[in-house]
Amino acid sequence: MAQHYGVNVQEIVNRWGTTCYLCGEDVDLDAPHGPKAANVDHMIPLSRGGPTDLTNLRLVHYACNLHKHTSLVSAVEATTGPVLDGFNTIDRQLAEARHAQR
């Protein structure tokens, strides 16, 4: 499988599954492009100091990633409701704490 940001996409799939963490629907790993195609997202964007590792990378639909853009997950949740994903409370707290320290 392809690599994104130096991480093998299969590692992301193995850890978090093939569900888009933003909308909760399955991501089409075989789609070459289009709204339902697979994309890798930094939950805390690089532009906001997010790390490029498995704790911060998730599989998303291309269209969902475009909607999120450089927002934090909490900003997306404020406008669209809870994010449906494997980003558990501990990961969220750790990621937000790391971000707050920067």
C-alpha cells in the first residue's frame, strides 16, 4: 500500500480501520479519486503543530478532508456534531495537551 507522510497507509488501516473518522462511512481504498476516495488526514493539522504519526493520522474521504481543511476536530464537531472515529478520549486529550503546550 502507499505511504503518506512516511507512514504506510496499511498501518493506519490496521490501527484505525477503513471508516472515515469524520462521517463514519467506509472509505473506498480502491477509488483513484472522487469524494469517497481514501485520503489521510492529520487530526491536528500540521499547520497547527500536529505530529505526523499514527496517533494523529486517520483515514478519511477526500470530500470530508476538504470540509475539515485545517480546522481542529473540535471545531468540526462544533459545526457538524460529534466526529465518529477511533480517536478515543485518551488520544484526544494527549493530542490536545501536546498542541496546547506549543
